[in-house]
Amino acid sequence: MNFFCRILGHTWTPVTDNPKISWNTNDEGLVLTARPAGEVRFYDECLRCRERREVQVKRRVPAPSAK
Ligand SMILES: [Zn+2]
């Protein structure tokens, strides 16, 4: 742990980890569609020692799809 972090505590800054976008063609093979490969993760990162902590994000319950 960083010396300053030990005496002052961590300096957390919010970070988002954007998922990679996978590009796929649609059924006709003509149009590229973007689809996120995973969920966006939210966490804090310390500016000094780069330590990370997960942030508990309250997610809304996804609406049921109409399929
Ligand atoms: Zn730190």
C-alpha cells in the first residue's frame, strides 16, 4: 500500500470498465450491429496506489422482454 494511502486513506475516483463491443452482421449479412460483450462494471480506483474496489450499483430490475 502507498505510504500516503496508509496515513491519509485512499483517494477513490470512480472508474467504469466498458465492455468490448462485438461486431456482428445481421441475418442478411449486410448490416453491422454492435453488441456489448458484457456488462459495464463500476468501481473506484485509488489515484495513488491504483487499488480498486467494487462499487455496489443498485440496478433497476430489467423489464421483461416482449418476446
Ligand atoms: Zn491508495
